[in-house]
Amino acid sequence: MIAVIQRVSESSVRIDGKVKSEIGIGLLVLLGIEEADGKEDIDWLAKKIVNLRIFPDEQEVMNKSLLDVGGELLLVSQFTLHASTKKGNRPSYIKAARPEIALPLYEQALTVFEAELGKAIGTGSFGADMKVSLINDGPVTIHMDTKNKV
């Protein structure tokens, strides 16, 4: 499972011109799911992300977590995070999980993230053509891969 985490001052997802979800200060998490992913990956990622100390403290040092600042989270499924660009100019998405595997894992991730955060989170819509807007605060952007935990 791959996650691209962006600290934002605001973010939203629009589908067909209508706002599906929007958040203020918090994290936009783009989530790529592959065939080999499971509950263990979700649990590790959710705990790690909500506890990442990437928000400024009183001295402007990144020392506070999403939980510490009472921030929000927007979780968007994005299969293109598994793009392979080794051969040619057209990316291959062979590592990305098929929808029948990815959708249940994405739905499970939503539940786990909400439990870790202790409140509802914003979402995209699996498989939809989404327009994601954000104001990256910092900018702070972090890449995580559950297959590379150490």
C-alpha cells in the first residue's frame, strides 16, 4: 500500500462539478492499493499517518500530529500511485489491485482511519473521475509504502 500524505490548509474533492468532501487544516492522503495488501497494511498506515508529527508547535517546529492539532483527513483512492514507468512512455498499472480487491480494502481503510482519528473523515469516490484541490501547507509532502516499513 502506498500513501502520499500532504499537509494542507484546505482540500476538497469534486465529482461532476459537485463537492463530495472538503476539509480544512489536516492531511490529504492519496492511497494506492495493490493485490498483496491487507488489513495489516491498513492498520500500520492509519496509525502511522494520524500520529506523524508534521504540524508546527509553538516554536514552528514540526512536532505535532494530526491528533494533536485536531485536524481533518481526506482519503482518496489513487491507483496511479502504482504506475511503473520502466519501459516506454506509457505507464503500466499492473501492480495496482483490481477493483474487486481494492474497493473492499479502501472501505476498510476508511473505517480504520476514522477509528484512529476518532472522527469522520472526508473521502473521494472509488473509481470516479475526481477533481482534487488542495493548498499544500509548507509544502509538506511525504511518501509511505507499507512494503518498506524499515
